[in-house]
Amino acid sequence: MDIYSFSSEVFTQDEDVLDVLGYRGRRLMHLSSLGIPILPGFILTNDSLLAELDSPGTNNSAVQKSIKNMEDVVGKKFGDPDNPLLVKYVLSPQLNMIDTFSSLHNVGLCGSTIDGFASFVGEEFAYHEYRNMLRRVVTLDLEVETDVNRRKLLEKKIDSLKSCTNAEQTKSTLVELEGLYPQEIFADSWAQLEFIQVLYTKYLKESESINDSSLLVQAMTFGNYGKKSYFGSFFTRDIVNGENKLDGQYFLNSFDATSSDGKGIDTISKDIYKDLNSIARLLENHYKEIRQVKFTVEDGKLWVIDQQEADGKSTQAHIRTLLELNEMGVVKDEYLINDIQPTRLAEILHPVIDRKSAQNLPSSRGGISGSVGAAVGRVFFSTDELMKEYRIATQRGLESDFILIMKSTYAEDVKAIEVCKGVITIEGGYASHAPVVARSLGKVAMVKPELKLLKSSVKIGDITIKEGDYITMDVTSYDKPTIYFGKVDLIKPSIEESGILEYLNIVQKFIGDFDVHANADQPKDAQLARLFLADGIGLCRTEHMFFDEERIPLFRSLIITDDMSDRHKILDKLGQMQTSDFYNLFKIMEGHPVTIRLLDAPLHEFLPHTRDSMQEFVAFYRKDHPKVTEAEIRLRCDMMGEVNPMLGHRGIRVAISKPEVYAMQIRSIFEAIYKLKVEDGIDSRPEIMLPVVMSHREVKTVRFGKRIEGAEILGIRDIEEAVRQKYDIDALPYQVGTMIELPGAALNADKIARYADFFSFGTNDLTQTTNGISRDDFNSFFTDYNEYDLLERNPFKYLNGPVKELVQIAKERGRMVRPNMKMGLCGEHGAEPENVSFCMDTGLNYVSCSPYGIPIAKLAVAQYNL
Ligand code: PEP
Ligand code: MG
């Protein structure tokens, strides 16, 4: 048999049969099997359609039998002059694709049934439906007609039908139409059905879809069939926040979903609501996700027309659905892990835009996503202006939603990034300053090379944004970022209510022994990291601790002063600050490892970059050094400038040229852990990390110290001992490790491993030094490379071949010397699932990423392990 009926009573679950029903047929068969009050129908398979082509009428008796089933379920009769059953024809191809003739409604409506139908829905609606049905029939006919003259005639008739606006006009147009077709199709429902079925089959043959399509016939009901009738649609729960509550509208005695008098689904009659709710639960249990359902209530009886995946559901809503299904035992933990794409988790942790409110705003799509989320605010083009406005706003208790737009940012701009909602730079890329800082602070960031920075405005295409104008940034992990020119409503996340923490508890069960650490340097980052079950801090970038307004002038003074006693005074002050910074981090991390990377930023990055910040600094410095002239200060700053700062005076090189700076930091680390041990009994696990290491000699020197004539570098070992003696306490174990950020270091890994307890691959720098591309300037040519297919993906986001090879070589060589050496990756690549897989394949022990990346990396690890 090649015709299959479906209803909540009659269905098949035979996979071989389901395979030939097309995607719609298959879906309706599933729904029927769930016992949902689906509108009954039947499916003519592709074989039965081919048979129909060979000998017309072959299927007639099976079709009649199937319609009889439908009549029994719906309680109406096909062709009944008083209350006729009408049916629709719908294509059911194997794959979900668009076809102009995907459906034809109201088959059975003809001269003998229209008055009966009109007695329920009114004459105008009845003729409107009749007219539309006939127009579709003529159009379908046109598709298969080859005779030029008849085609012209058909086109004319379509136009006449189109121009009808009421029942009277329709009636007279019908008379014209009658000459073109057999009389019976206007008088007898069965004759009409047979005619349409043959026409549809011919169309399928002409359009070459007959070989992979079935034809579905389904009963129709109407939400405007009298007082106890409705039409509506709903999501099985709230698609934004996932609350388990139907979310939709219904229209009383109506058939028009666009009419403005829709009412909230929660106000529908209690009995119907109860039924809809059970249908919703059945569907969610079956499909394991939120669904969208279309229904009618015809004269008090509920029918489901169809249902489908809920378009536009948020990740939060999906996760909450899965968590509930998991609690009810419908889905296993493993299902939860595999059903979410890790990068989608970023959406839960940041505000997202409310798409409805963005609809009418001009926008510009494109650029590079730096840090995911949505932000609305007034724009400012410099840190100074933004900070000025920020102070005024906070003093006056005014709203302070700001967005910083700059060519590129430096250390002195971090304070503005900290207080603003989002940052846009014109230059740079995923691993350049603004995105890195924004990710660590949970701010939104993007790079938009198309922006043109003018004096007090920026231009993009025809649009000019002036200082103080509102814009909205929408940055996602799965699409290009968009700027909206105006204010869009945001949907703010609540980590506690989002379900992410419960979800992470499940993910944690599948993590195994691969760790995920946080790149964190502020207490709030560390707290967030713990909330997300981070195994420790894998990278505390200490240079970020000098960026605040109180510290940066002190640090600048340290860099430019050549008076040793002056330097020590400043270092004492900074040392106290650092001790308290580290103390707080160790306390929050309660014995989990904390990797503190000693200062790593090109020194000149700390110096003033704008006129205003230079003036402020000159005033600050001259307070304590009145004899030093402004010109002298400027000169000293200028002398620090470097041609290629990324390969310049940074990282461990500072430990050799200005050992007292690293000594201050090392002392502060041990002060912090021993103080914490004395005060709170916490056994901290410090890991001191040395950046931009080139050779084992540097590591040996910093770890064990070195004396030359007239000068000395104090080693970590000596400093620890001195601090411990001061506290008179037993030693706490600590580790000293290095970043591997240079190809030379990777190749020398065996030698370096003699002095380092662990390696952390700094793949931001390793990518730039291996490929010879700067993380800040790379985007000036990346798009061209991309266009010519020379570089498919951004190597600062996805580890590229040579970098991976160096990581593998370093791992091999390092472990030859220290077989169990701990190794991880802490560059911005760390939260990208495919990089996580690479690290796991290679045998590293952890990745470290920004706190907001932790859930993503954890999920990637769990998926790898499953
Ligand atoms: C790196 O280079 O990958 C790294 C983590 O260090 P930073 O980004 O601070 O240079
Ligand atoms: Mg680095």
C-alpha cells in the first residue's frame, strides 16, 4: 500500500515507511504517534504518485477510504452541503526546501458546499477562500500548460481573480472561469479533488520533484467557525528566558494571525490551556527542545495543525529546557553535553539585543568580534573625554552607559574600558589590546576597520556618529558583529537564573583530568572563575594591575626615574599594593593553583599617549621632582619609545635590566602567601611565571639569581627564603615556570625545562612570532589574504599549523627532561573548542582563558571526553 493515513488513532512507526513520507509526512506521523490531536490526513507516497501518472485514477479508492477516516475523526463529511469537510494538499519533500506550490488549501469548496461553509464563516470569508483556492489551481495549471494561447488565457484569469475584492465580484469571475475547466469541479467536491490531485501530480513531474516528494492531504479546520472557535500559535515555553510557561497568542473567532486583536495564550479557556500545556510537555519530551505549535479550536474542539522547531530561541531557554528534561529523566547527562554548541554559551553570560526593538534602526554589519555581548551607550572618542563624562555622570547620579571608539587602545585606556559598556577600535584584531582587556573585564569589544575617525566624529558609509550619540553593539560568536545607530533594548543575563551553573555541574562530571584555568587578575574575575568551577588561575597578567588611576602615574615615574633611592621608594609603595592584590587572589582561590606572571608589557606602553595624559603625568611627576623640567620628562618618555615594542623591552627582559621591579613582585607574592597562611591557615599554591623567555639562561638567572661585578640579580629562591624567615614559618611549595611564546623558546624547551617546573604556551605571541604577523596590525591585510584564499581563518583565534607544530615540539622536548611536566595554553585561543581538542590530543594538561570563556572551554573538554 502506498497511501498512509494518520491521526492520533491511526499511525505507523515503521522506519521503512517513515522513510518514504517526506519530512512533513514523517513529522505528522510522529505527532500522531504521540497521541496529539493532530488534524487527520493521509500521505500519497512518491510511488503512488508515479502510479497515478501511469494510469490516472489508480489511487481513487484508497483516497476515498482515507478521506472516510478523516471524516470519522473530524466529524464532518467531504462534500456535505451543510457542513463540508475541506482538505489541503501539502508537498512533503525528503528535504526541507522552498517550493512555490508547497500547499493548496480548501479543496472540496465548490458550488454545492460553499453555502454550508458560509453559514459558519460568513459569505465574504467563504468566497475569499474559494477565490484563493481557484487562483492557486489556475496558477498550477499555468505551470504545466505549454499551449501559448491557453497560457495567455490563464494569466488573464489569474489577474481577474486577483482583482476580486468581494463575494459578488468573485461569483461573476467564476462564470468566466467555468468555460476553461470541466463543469464538475465547480459543482462536486469529489470531482474537484480528483482533478486537483492529477494537476498537482503533473506539476510535480514538470518541476522534477516527483522523485523525491510525497503529497500530503490533511483535513482543515477553522478558527472562525463560530463563537467557540479560535486560532493561535505558541511556543512551548518562553523562548528568551526558558520559563516553563506557554508563550503565544490566540485570536477569537478569527483566522488571521496578523490581526491586532490577539490575546495572550494564558487568557484562553482553562480547559483548552490545560490541553495545550500537556501537548507542549509531550512535544518537549519528544523533541527535547522548545517547539512552536499552531492550533485551532473549531466549535470547542482543539486541533493541532502543525508544530516545528522554535526559531530564535535563546541558548538560555534551550539549556533550561534540557535541565528540566534531565531532571525528569527524559534526557541523560550525555545528551545535555552534546546538544549545546560550546560557543553558544557566551550568549548566556552577556546581554543580548532584543531583535524586535532593533528592526527599524539603520545598522552596519561586519568587522571582527573581539568580546561577545551587546552594549548600548553614548560614544566617546578618547579615554579623557569618556572619563570626564563618567565622573560628571556618577557625581550627579546620571546614567553612564558609554562606548569607547578609538583607533587603538593602550594601558592608559584600560580605565575607560573598565567603566564603559563596550569598546570599538578601528585597528587591531582578536588578540590585540582592546579585545584582550575587554574579554578579561567582561566588556563588549569589536574591531571595525571601515570606521573613519574624523575630528569629533566617526563616519561609516553615509552615517556620521558624533560624540554623545547613542549606538548599540551586537557582538556574537557565531556571526559578524553589528553596530546599530541608535538605542536597542537589551535583555540582561542573570547567571544565577540562567541555568548555566546547574549545567556546568553536569559538564563537570565529564571533565576528567584536563583542567580549565582562568586568565584573571582582578578579584571579581577570580570570583567568577570559581563560580564557573575553574581549576585555578592560569594567567594573572600583573601588568593589568598597574592600570588604575592611582597606580599608573607611580609606575610611569618608576620607568623614567634614574634615581635609585627614588625608584625604591616607588617600588615600596607598589609592592604593598601588589601584596594586597595577590593576597586577595590567593584568598579567593583557597589553595587552588594561581599562576602569577611577572610583569609583561613593553615598558613604553605605560607611558602617556595623549596630550592630556602627558600633561597630567608631568604635573604628577613634578610635584616630587620640581627641578625636572617638562621638556626633560617628555624627552625621557620619548626615549622609551620602541620601533617594534612587541619584540622589545618586555617580559623577562625587564627582570634583567631592572631586576628590582621583578624582585618587588616576587617579594609581594611570598608576602601574600605567608601572610594568608598565618592569618587564615590557607596553603596557597603559587606558580610564578616568566614571560617572553628566550633561553634557559634567563630562567636560571631569575630563578637562582646571579652576581656580577658591581651588580646582582636576586633570585626567586633567595627572595622566598628572606620572606619566609621574616614570617618564621614552614616553607609552602611553589613552582617557577615559563611562558613559551617564541619559536626559539619552543625549540629550546628541553634546556628550559631544566629550570622550569611548568610551561604555559602563550599562543598570542607565539602566533605573531612564528608567523611574523603582528597581533595589532594583522587585520590591515588579513581581509585581502582571506579574499585570495591565502589565509582562511584568523590564526589569532584558531591555532595554525606551524604554531601547533611548535607546541608539539616543545611538549616533546620538555617532557624528555621532565616526564610529568605540567603544560597548558593560556593565549586567547584557549576557549575555542577546536583549540581545546588540539591541546587534549597533544597531551597538555590545561587551557587557561578569560573567566567568561571557562564554561565554553569546559563544555569543549566534556564533549571531547564523551
Ligand atoms: C600570549 O602571548 O599568548 C599571552 C597569553 O600573553 P599576552 O597576551 O599577555 O601577551
Ligand atoms: Mg604574550
